[in-house]
Amino acid sequence: MDYYVIKGGKKLKGEVEISGAKNAALPIIVASLLADGETVLKNVPDLMDIRTMIRVIEYLGAETEFDIEKNTLRIRVNSIKNSEMPYELVKTMRASYYVMGPLLARLGEADVSLPGGCAIGERPVDIHLAGFEAMGAEIRLEHGYIKARAKDGLKPATFVMRQVSVGATANLMMGAVFSKGKTILENCAMEPDVVDLGNFLNKMGAKITGLGTERIVIEGVKKLKAITYSVIPDRIETGTYLLAGAITRGDVTVKNCIPEHVGALIDTLKYAGFNLDVKKDSIRVSNGKNLRGFMIKTLPYPGFPTDLQAPLMSLAATIPGISVIIETIFENRYTHVGELRRMGADITLEGNIAIVKGVKDLMSAPVMMSDLRAGAALVLAALAAQGKTEIRRIYHSDRGYEKLSEKLLSLGADIKREKGGTF
């Protein structure tokens, strides 16, 4: 397996271009199944999860052509040939659930294997299923598969989600586009990725209002058309490179981003004492004076994103004073703590609260990634640590960061991707 070798202590400097948002591209790729013809998606990142989703829609009957140099994905749909998603295709990615909405909308049936993905805690899949049941679907669990049936199509309904769920909001929105009437979804996710999916569907001919609010209304239409669309920039990648600049006390400009999508992180970095220069589509971070600890609580958008909690903790470990991080989204999202401690971080856990006492220097150590965002935390810590750090299981970072080592190299990092190793 490949692994990273990072020699820390170098201040990152320069500009880095942000790729398309993985968490927007995945449901948009699936939503292309709702229209016959050729859909052209631009700004699609070349990631493991994206390639998995391409295989998923190909299995269902789509033909695809992915130009990784131009980050352009062409999807041709004439008909959907299968309504079943086998375990072998979806075991590595929870976003496979997104096929349920389009399959129920077009075929009235969907058999989806219980998926895999990052082991970061319970995800509320039951909200997806309860929503589809409210829209008239019959749901059964048999032999590891969720079997959903809506023979006469999904019906308009009003559904209140028991908690905010990005996946359920996206899935139910896709499922409702052909229902004969008005579907109202309450307690919706307001994440930019959900808004981008809704904008994509509206450009296809859907009638969706309330995007970016807690109440989304979908008026069913008879058909959608294939279109050309560009995916928004990735806000989590944006935040990760800002944190990379901050943790190395460098001077990094993140380009092709939407600053308002990372407003919570910008506020936190400013409070901690870093200098930020925010423009229309770029953010520059540089070292400040009198750095200090901070407190954040992860919350649904526009609150602080759980996907940046782990990378932020690496930064907190290098800042004088005490920082407090409260994780409210996933109960298992502190798997990086043990590895950061191996690198000299002073972190105490009390339930879902992490108390981080800044240390003078992090130290190199052999570590391994446990999930995508925990992996980003280890890379950032290695960039700041004294000595040479080896990071294993980097396939996790391949799921969500396009050309990670190349982009860091362009900023002056001493990072190599090596082959070999057994763990």
C-alpha cells in the first residue's frame, strides 16, 4: 500500500487551486439518472469516491466518459437497466444511498445493499427510509438489502426529519421531483452541497424552492432534461489548505473557493490570531501575533463543519494555551486523537469534548489514517512536526482530496508518496 513520508518544519507559501466539491458531485452524478440524454458535469474531482459512483451509475445503465485532465464527466442515459445495487459496488461508500431517490422516482423500486464507508459513527439512514415511506414507498430489509417499492410512483407528502441530515435531504429531494403534487421537507440540511444539487435539478427543469433553508418545497414535474453544469468548489478542501498554511505558520492563498462557505473557520482562525485576507473567490492566511486557543462546537451548516474538526485539532495542538473542541455530529469522530498523541499532542477527551493544550513542538512518529478527515489531521500535524513522519493507509485521503501530495508540494511541503508496506 502507498504511504506518505513528510519532513515537517517547512512554512507553506504560495497559491493552491481548490477542486470541485466531492459531497456535491456525488449526488449530482446520481441525479443525472433522472434525465435521458447526455449530461456534462464540469469541475468534477478525480477521487476514489467519484470513480466508485461512476461505476454505480454505469451498473444502472449509464455510459460515462471522464476526462480527468479537464475534470469533465460526460454521462449518457437512455434507460435504467437495473434497480439493484449489489454490496460489491457500494461497500466502500455510504453515498450509494443516493441511488434510492432516482430509482424510486423513475422505476418505482430500488434494492440497495447496506453500505460501508468511514467508520465515524452512526448515520441516520432511517431518516431516508422514513421519508420515502411518508411518500408512499414500502420498505423491507432482507438479507442485507433495503428493498423499497412504490409501484405507482412516490406521492407528494409533508415530512419532518427528526434531525438534520444532508444525505436524507438530498435523497428525498431527488425522489420527489416526479411526484404529482407538492412535497414539503422540514428540518432540511442547508449545506452548500445540498443547494448545489438543488440548483442542478432546477436547471434540469425541476421546481424546487427553499434551498439553503430548513424548509424545501418540491413541486413535481413530468420530466427533466440533460444539461451542462459546473460543480461548486469544495469547502472542506478549502478549509484544509487554510489550516495547512496556519499550522506551518506560512502564507497560503486558496483560490477558486467560495469564502462564505467556510465562514465559521475564517472566524475561528481570526479569533486564534491569524491574519486573513478574504476576497470574492480567494482567501489568504498568514501567521499572526499573540496566537491563542479557541473553542468550537461542530454543528450543521452554517455552523462549524464536522469534516474540519480533525484538521482543526491538529492546529490547536500547536497554538499556545487551551482550545476546546465539542463534536456534536458523529460520536466516533475522535479516532485521530491517539495518533496525534503519538506525535506529542496534549489532548484530553471527556465524552464528546476534546481539551487541547498547545505544545511547543509536535514530533515525527509512524502513524496511520483511520478515516478521510482524520487522515487530513495527520498530514497537517506531520507538516508542522519536527522530523520525518510516515503515514500509512493513505487510501482514506484519496477518497476526498484530489492530488493532495502534488498540491502540498506546490506550496513547498517536503512530502513524498511511496509504495510498499503491509499495514
